Amino acid sequence: MVSVTALVLITVSCVQNVKTNETKKETDDSVIAVKSEKSEKVCLYPISIDGKWGYIDKMGKIVINPQFDEALEFSEGLAVVKSNDKYVYIDITGKYIINQQCNSAYSFSEGLARMEIGGKWGFIDNTGTYVIDAQFEDAKDFKEGLAAVEIGGRWGYVDNSGTYVINPQFDVASTFLDGLAAVEIGGRWGYIDNTGTFVINPQFDLPKFEFTEGLNAIEIGGRWGYIDKTGEIVIKPQFDDAWAFKEGLAAVEIGDRWGYIDKTGKIVINPQFGFAYVFSEGLASVMIGDWDTGKWGYIDKNGKLVINPQFDVAHEFIEGLAHVKTGGKDGYIDKTGNIVWLQP
């Protein structure tokens, strides 16, 4: 498990809480009870105060007091935290749910969480029971019913019973997304389907691993372009670097400046930023200046600055809040740029 001593990337899970209210409804001859269900979305964001981790809600209110040595995002209603040199899982009230002895633990995905003990990786369910014994040299999260696992220096894929669906044969393997997974053989990357059949033969120097919105960034000869899911190059390699498409746009680097293209490869926001991230909830974080002195703000899809550059770090918006860093302190802002929570 990667230590989260600094908030480098924040991912937030929102849990659906269902509240049942009972009311009485009169009929002509009786009074009957009527139950109505109201669903509330609960989003929690990890924070750190004086070296201890807890969680806030969307209003910036601390709902789980900082008490943990490490804390990951909530996923499927549970979050991994480290306390007293042990990794445990808590629910959204902070209650310990799973207290399984292990060396490392990760978030739940598709009902299972990967866990490492004694140098081997396996998977537990939400009761803490091992459903796939710790036996792999490495493992990745379940996505689309399969998990990439390494054994004997080769990567393959297992289903949620631990049965091999794709035998170990790859040098490196990524998770499935939208029906495809990137794999490496002999220094070249291609894409397989969930039977292990190559849909796009190994030919690329380096992919961005996952297709988003039907396209994926690939590197050929030191230049980045985009392919579709048949492997056809739809935007020729011409950029110095490239991000994934999100919300119809992708950040690309030309020279030492970043801008944005649409899915035809047309530049829609001119390269002008020191760095740029993907769009999320209609906004993208961009750096004005260089890495030594630059500040981060947010633009809309027209390239207009809507939150002025003022942050040392700025990440994407998730459920209305974005993690930022200013003056050496971590915090969260809303989409108007208002600071919802700032590290004391």
C-alpha cells in the first residue's frame, strides 16, 4: 500500500444511504402504514491534521475524527485505514468492520479487496474472509469481473473465484476497462479482450493503459497520438505528451505548453499552460507558469479561467469538491473556488 503522507491524488466514494420513513394513510375503512424510501448520497473526503487522518463531508465538517496513521478513499462503503501499525477497514461512521492481519491492503472493487500478507497477494470479501488465498506475487483490482495477477514473473487474469480465465503469459498487464486491457509482451503493448484474445496486436511503445470515451493515447517513436478500439490511429502521433479524453476533450503537450484537443484532433484550447489535467465536472486544473513558481487554477471548456491561479496543487473535482494545496496546507474547494476546508 502506497503511503498517503501527502494528498497526491484524492478519490472519493459516495455511499447511498437509504432512510425509510413510515407514515399513515387513511382509506375508507382502515388506516394503513405507508413506507417511503429516501436515498441520500454520502461523500467523504480524507483529510490530515497533525499527522493523523480522518474524513470530512461535502460541507467541510469533520465526520470521522483524525486518528489514523494512513487513510484511503471510501469504496463500496468501506475505507482502508492504518492504525497501530495495522490495516483495517472502517465504515462511514468510523466503525471498524474488518480487522484482518496483513502487510498491505487496498480499497474494495467489485466486492473484493486485494490484500498482501507475507509477500503474497490474495482477495477478501466485505466480511474479511479470504475468497482467493494469498498466492500471487502481485495483483490489481477487479474490473469487469477479472483481476490481473502475477505469478512466476508472468501476468494473467483470474475471476472472482480465483480461477484462471487468462493464463499467466504477459510481461505486464493492466485492468480491464470498456472490454479491453493493455498488456505488454517483449517490450510492445497491445490490447486483449476478456478471453485473452488480442484485439489490437502488440505494437506500441507505451499506452496510457485504459480507453476512455472510445480512445486511448499511445506513443510511437516518441510522439503521442490516439487509437480507437480497433487499433486504428484516429489522431496521428504528433504530441510530446497526452492525457486521456474526459468530457470530450484531452490535454496534450506541444513544445513545453499544454492545451486541449477534441476527438478529431482539432486544438480547441490553445497550448498555453505549464501543465494541464483532465476535465471533470466541466472544469480542468491548469498551471500558469513553470513548475518552480507556477500556480494552479481552473478553466472551463472554452479555456476561460473561472478559478484564478492561486494554488500550489490542484486536482480534479469529485462530487463538487477538489483537493488543493496552498501555503503548504491541504484543503478542498468548491466549484466557485471557495475554500470548504483548510488544514489548520
